[in-house]
Amino acid sequence: MKKEYSELYEKFGLNVVYYRKRQKLTQLQLAELVNVDRSHISAIELGKVGVSFDVIFKLCDVLKVTPKELFDFR
């Protein structure tokens, strides 16, 4: 991940946290539904890793949001 984009990764992660909590899911529950490790969800939420389109689309399905909503940074 390029340092210049770290703020955007963090904002994306905050959106994942927001929508996960809105669905009343733990990181572990979300990880199981998305079929990734809990530590990967944690890293996404902290803005420490990039996310593949496959994971983004699965997150959208599970969190019941559109990709636009997931990328609509506050």
C-alpha cells in the first residue's frame, strides 16, 4: 500500500466498521460470512491492507450496502 493512500484506506476501514456494527456483527462473524480470517477484517478496518474486489463485493452483500456506500467517505 502506498503511503499517500493510507488515509483513504483508513476511511474505507471506518466505513466497514460502521456498516458491520449497523448489522450487529462481530469481526469474527463478518469474517466467517465473507470467508476470510478475522485478523484480515481487523486489518481492513484499521486501514492496514488493501482489499480485492472479490472481498469488497462480498462485504457489500453481507453488510447490505452498495460499493458506492462502502466508498462514500465521510
